Amino acid sequence: MEYKQVLRGYYDTENKVKAIDLLTDQPYFIEDRPDMKQRIERAINFKQLVAVYQRGTRNGFKYIEQNEFSQPAEQKLTKPITTMNKPDNFIISDLKWKYLVRCINKGKNLMFVGPAGTGKTQVVFKAAEMLDRKIFYFNLGSTQDVRSAIIGNTYFKDGTYFEESAFVTALKTPNTIILLDEISRANPEAWNILMPVLDANIRKLRLDEKENSPVIDVADGVSFISTANIGFEYTAARMLDRALVDRFSIIEMDILNKEQEMKLLAMKHPELDPKVNEAFCDISFRIRMECERNDSKLSSVLSTRTLIEAAEMSIDDFTIDEIAELIIYPQYSDDGGTDSERIYVRQLVQKYIQKGDHEDLFIDKDFRELEKFNV
């Protein structure tokens, strides 16, 4: 039997009877329908659903068991949001992961903001992998010729012909993820072109480089996920246009605390010496604490990306001082002589380096001794 509505009842926070139509995933209003309210409440008490069907010129009603109802395939999500497991080798809060999956499944726009190296781009690829979705990646920060990258190119050889961009191909692909990386570094012209594409009420792109300027509709289920670096230290980043930002929901990417960083390094590199793991994460923690002070001597934290690289180098037999020399110190200015950022970080790192046996670079006593210093 074909149903017009399949209603699931529930009690709201004020203990009022409400219902939702499972066929459309929309509320079913029963405030002015005492007869429907009675049917819904009975169904709640017996853990059933109310099915509405056409009976001649009037509606018919029947109670069905929960397991009798099978949601139409086209309305099912790729994977249920509530049971979607997070990736084993990535740390993100359950709430933010659930929201990311929900936005992808519903074809909504989402923007990740936060410092560099916190996994904004990687988490989108992880979600695409878990959901088995195709992903198109566009680095807007490296785009020079905006119109050709987003719209396409017109060629003149043995006549005139237009070649659509990879972005147009992505727009035409249903149920796909379009990752707009480094959107805060994009040319403002790119923002202007993207405005109607990202607008939930428009979702169109005009190919004004092509003859007759045809309009392309964004395919069903396409979700746009963007990443942005926001902060004074990102000199090449532009202040985002408010109208552009309003087209996205915003998620702030969390900066991991020391325990989370240690857990992440252990997941990424199980063979990493636990003492080396703690040393790197403690250095990162102390740098972060210094950056949060009002009169901080440092201008930037160590990114999670840097810590992961440091862990891999340690496994490849680089010592802590060698790793610091290669990938940590260069991130800090040596302007100012003995008062420079680099000297400060050098002094901090040196506290973790024990002279002598390579197998015992530092011991618990060394960590306790650090408390005596101002760094």
C-alpha cells in the first residue's frame, strides 16, 4: 500500500503531542486536529506509527509497527548520522563530527575556521572517505586566473570552442563534496562568482564565457565545504566578505590540548617513544600558554601538522635538538638578538634535551625541573 504520510509521534519539552512525517522529514501539524492528536497519542503509547492513505475521496488511517515501515531509498542518508563512527586516526569532537556528516548528507554549506595545521582540510577528506562520497578539491589560495579556474576557457583554433572547468564538472555531479580550500586567500573576484552558487535559494552558475551564457544548476546533494585561516598572523589572508560568510554554517576547528596531541601522535605513529611524544607535546603546550599571555614573547603556536612531522622524524632517527633545528626554530623570528622569539624557543627546547645517552634523552626529573623556569 502506498502511504501519503507516515507519522511518528512524540512528546515535546512541554509534554505536548507532536508528530513528524517520516516521508518528508517535516513536522506534521495537529494543533487544530483533535482526531489526529488522539491517533498520534495512541500510536506513541503502543510504540507504533500512524499511516495515512487515500481511501476514495477521503483519507484512511491505520496503525503500523515501526519495523513495517521502510523509508524510500532516495530519502535515506548514505549512512545514519547517529551511528557514523569517527575515523580512528583523527581527533574531533563528537558534536562537530556529527554536524559535518549531517551537512554533507543534506547538501549544505559548511566552513571550517581555525589556525593552520589543525586538520581543517584533512577532516573533510576523512568524512568523504567514511561516507563514500566523491570529493572535488579546489585550492582557492593558489588560483591565479579566477574565471578560467571556476568557469572555463574559450579557445580559438579552427573555430571557437569553450572548455568547461573542473569546477563546473563538480557542480554537475550529484551527491558530491566540493572542498573550497583556503577561501580566505581567494581573489575577491572568485567570491563574486561563487555568491549565487553558494546561495541556498539560487545554486546556479552562469557560464558567461560560453556562447549564449548558459546557466548551470548545482546538482542535487552537492555540499560545499570551505576552510579559512583567520588571524593577524596570516598575512596573505583577506577579511572575508560578510555576505559570503553568511552562506556557510561555521565550525571552529579545535586546538588540541596536550593530552589530545599525545593521543593523536600515538595513533599516527604507535612506534614513537612515549617520552619523545610527551616532550614534543609539552613543548607545544608551553608555547601555546605563552602565546595566550597578554605580553606574550611569541606570535604563533606550533601546529598539529608540525608535531606529526616531528614524530615521524623522531622515528626516522632524528634527535629532538635536530628536529627543533630543522622544523621548529625556523618558524620563529631571530630579530631582537637575545630577546628574539627564536632564542626564547631555543631555551625552552633545551630543557628537554639530556646530554649523554641517546636512549635516555630525558627523565621524569627533567620535567619536574622545568617548573623552576619561566619558560
